[in-house]
Amino acid sequence: MNEEDKENMTFITQDGLWEFNVLLQGVMNGPPTFQRVMHNLIGEWKMGICSSLSRRYLDLLENIWRT
């Protein structure tokens, strides 16, 4: 989470003011965060995955995820 976004995630309890240091992985944030990470990791291979060589690219992804 960017430092400037932390103030938007601030909440108040009886113990004081609190800010999250990381983005919560709840029902609302989990899927878009996962999609963004996958896009950043494999976005450049998007066309290759949709092509007839998809098995090759899937094998490559499996190797990447194992490391």
C-alpha cells in the first residue's frame, strides 16, 4: 500500500486511531489485487497464452511459480 493511501484506510476504535500497513485481502479487495499482481507478472505474455502455443506458455508459467 502506498504511504499516501494509508490515511484513507484509517479507522477509529476506543483505543485510538489505527491505520492499515497493507491492503486487506477481503471479499472486496482480494480478486482485484490478485488480478493486478497476475497482470504485472504475466501481462507481457497475454497474447502468447491465448495463441496456439498456449501449452508452452503454461509450462513456462508453471516453472516460474515453482521458483
